[in-house]
Amino acid sequence: MPNQETTKPRRVAILGATGSIGQSGLDVVASSCGRLVPVTLTAHSQTAKLAELARRFKPETIVVTDPQADRTPLAPLARSVRILYGPEGIDEAVSAPDVDIVLSAIVGGAGLRGTWRSLEAGKTVALANKESLVLAGPLLFDLARRTGGRILPVDSEHSAVWQAIASRAPALTPYGTAGGAGGKDQIRRLILTASGGPFRTKTLDELPRVTVADALAHPTWKMGKKITIDSATMMNKAFEIIEARWLFDLPPEKIGVVIHPQSVIHSMVEFIDGAVLAQLGTADMRLPIQLALSEMTRFPCPAPPLDWTKIQNLELIPPDEKRFAAIPLGRRVAREGGSSGAVVNAANEVAVAAFLAGKIPFHKIIEIVQAILDHHQFEKEPALERLFELDRQARRETQKWISD
């Protein structure tokens, strides 16, 4: 791994710079004492916010992916910053030779294109967009092997697993990173922790009556609306099972979940000798982002350290998989692979948007996703373009299901 004290600064492209992960990534860059330099920032339509970030961080390139976005706030920057538009702008920006690492933080299935183009260009990707692996995990790792690209985890759970594995034996690195997945036979199982979200103690009978405001009131993490709803349904944990399956090249039977309301233990690795190693920290995404961007070089982080005087207990509770039906659903998709991930992700995005818009009750989100998965025609090895087509089909079917 590179030593940031002796090597040149790492030049970072941040895809989704105006979102919560992008903002945390920029906090990490700002506090890195020059170890990390932002060369590219992208946004979908928030041009005023992107212009503000460009003035502060002075990237060489900014990209607006929405062709219809208001370009007025960007006009004063035209002489000092290269401005690109549309999804093709991301393709060009991540392929630039001066980009060392890409923080892929665009929300949802829309993030797959940037992840793909980055790996296609042989870049290292700090992956915060879990949907990329849900949709196309095997294809992405095959691409990385062919181009020399790499995928490093940003999700706090997978970063915790990465750290635990590396502390036990540096040769046991995540699948797709330097060193490959050698030694994975030493791992008995991964244990991903979940806060349980705002409805951890709700019964099945109570879930139909919860409101959007209730679902957005996450007890420990501050995140965007979509991922906060995914946390409430536990679909985010389903996606993390799938993500871990591809990142660490382990079967889903070796990936477990426990409810941990305090969000202090970010995940654990149990080895075949019975040792269990965990990573603990505050509920702050800046540490896992920094570890990925620096390739696990340790230096001071803007995330606050744990205050051990305030930690009274650490609970670990087996999840109720009837109440949190997304967990067995995620295990099924991790086992099936193929077209299942694209269908589940697309259906979930549409169902979550419908819930946020007040069109369906909360408890229907997972029911709808399950129904769309059950009714789709499974394909074992779809190519990338076919995955995009399946994504579009699943979205149409989900909209029809909701309308009916």
C-alpha cells in the first residue's frame, strides 16, 4: 500500500459530489493536508451547489449529468474550470490520465455507469455505490481483472471487514484489491451489523401505519432519503449481503447479519480458528471514505473518535427475518446472481420513490420488490446492456404494479 507521507498526492474524482457521501469525501480531502487533491467533481442537477464546491476546491473539471440542468451558476467558472455535460462527461472525466482514484458516490443504479467507465479506464474505484455490485458484481470484477482496475469498499460494513481481514493477515485482502482473495478459506463467516433503523422494535402489525417522517428518522446515521428508507426496510442490508458476496468472493451462506442499535461495531469477521475481529468507530462515513481513498493509509481523520465514557452497552440481536424480509431476499439474490440484482434494485428504487410520494404504505415496499423478482424471467449471465434493459423493464413493471 502506498505511504502518503512519501508519495505524491492522490488525485481524486468524486462522482456525486453534492450528495451526502460526496460531501463527506470532500471533508476528508480538505483535512488530508494535501495527501488528497480533488481534480473532478460531478453533480446531476444541483449546479449552484456544484459551482460553490468548484470555487472552494478548485477542481480541474466539473461535470453536470442532467442535460436540462440550469447552467447559469456555472457561467462565471467557464474560464477557470473545464465544464462537461451529460453522462458522456463522466466517461471523459474518469478516463483522464491524471485521475488516480474515483469515489463512486452517485445514488442508485445510475451510479453503475461511472463505476464501469472508471474500471474500464483501469482506475481504482472507492465504491460507495453499492448498487453497482448489486446490478453487475461479476461483470465489474471481470472488467477490473482485464484492465487492472480495482474496487475498494466504502460502505462502513465492508470497510470494517476489510480492516479486520487486513489486521489478521495482510494477504487476505478484498476480492478485486491488490493481493486478490487468497486465503479466504481461513474465513468462517462475515457478520454484518445493522442498526435496525427506526422500526427495530416495531411489530409486523404496526408497520402499515408508519409515516414517511417516521421512516426518515434514523436513530444513528444521517443519510440521504433513499438510503434512509432502505435502512428502515433493511433493503440496504440485503444489498450489503450481495455486495459482500462479490467483494470478498464468499458464498451468501458465509455472510450473516446481526442487529446492533448502537452502530459502534461496524462489522466482524469470524475465522476458522474461532477468533472474531471487529472494527469499532463512530457512526460517521468519513473514516471508511478516507481509508478507501488512501488505500488504508492511517492519518488523522475529521470523523470524531469514540467517546468511551458514553458507551454503556453494545447489543447484538439476531434479526427477525419475517419482519425484515429484505434480509432473506438479499441472500437469495446473492445466491442466484444473474438478472436478479438488476430487477431487485430497479423495483426497490421505484417502490421507495412511491412510498416517499405517499402512493404506497411502507410495508408494501418489500412485498412489491419480492413480487417483481418472482415474476421476472431469470437470466443467468446477462451482458451489461441486457442488465440496463432488464432495469428498464423492472421499473415499468413496478410502476404498473403500483398503479394497479
